Amino acid sequence: MTGERPTRHVVVMGVSGAGKTTVAREISELTGMTFADADAFHTEEHVALMRAGIPLDDEARWPWLRRLSAWMADRCAEGVSTVLACSALKRSYRDVLRQGPPSLDFVHLDGPVEVIRERMAARAGHYMPASLLESQLATLEPHGPDESVVVLGVSGTPGELAAAAVARLGLRPAMSRPPGSTRP
């Protein structure tokens, strides 16, 4: 045994507009885990489809999910813990993500459709139109009892949700900076 701490890997999941990216960034700030947004792994073609209001089908999603899984596996091999903002709506999608690191926890941000729809309508510059919310809700599959998932309601602030996720997952807070400071 080398004495190194094992890495931890978390996916903050849910439909578009639930706050995945914001909460995942907050978790990264609290813990020092490396953050990534799954949206950055989409091809330009897929972004154009979604921007046009066309949901991606499973065939389009498989390579994207494999890239995300490989990214987490690569960070794991480097000894780096990660937090990823990713919709991960179906069990089969979560199963692909679990093929990357040796263990993976999920934080599912869930809440009233009206609240999420309002958030989507209020945000500027995002390619995912509010019109795709219904397709995401139809795709969302509840987690199974064998999946490591913490469900949090979207009514809290991002900071409150991140703190709850860190506590419920038993993640270690970053020691290199005082609370409330930001990373460079």
C-alpha cells in the first residue's frame, strides 16, 4: 500500500436548469475536486442540434458518455478526484459513466418542473432551450436501490446544496484555503 488517499468521483445530475453546473462548481470549490461540465464534451454538431430544439438520441449520446467516463478514469489514474456536471438521465447512461473510475457517486438535483422551467427561461447564453425540458423529463429514469445517489431538492441555494452534497457523501473539504475564499 502506498499510503495515497483514493480518489473520489461525483456526478451532479438532473435535467437542464436544475443547477448542475453551479452546484458542481461549488462542490469543487469546497473540496478541491477537479470540475468539468459535460456540456463541454459535446461535439459542435450536437450543440447545434440542441440549440435548434432537437434532443439527442441515444446513438448520439454513447460516444459523449464514453468520453466523460474516460476523462474521469484518466483523472483517477493521475490521482485526481473529480466532480462532473452531467444530466445522466438514464440508468444506462449512468452505467457508462460508472465504467470510468472505480467508484462513482451521483448527486441528483430534483425539484418542481415549474421552478426548473423558470430557471431555464431566465438564463442567457445557454444552448439548451426550455422547449427541451419535456424531453428530458420524459427521459429521466429514477435511480435504482443499487446506485449511490444523493437526491437534493433544488429549492436551496447552490452553496447550501453543495454543502449538503459534501456532507452526505462524506467528502473532505479542501484544506488549502480558508472558507469563503475562491480558488485562483
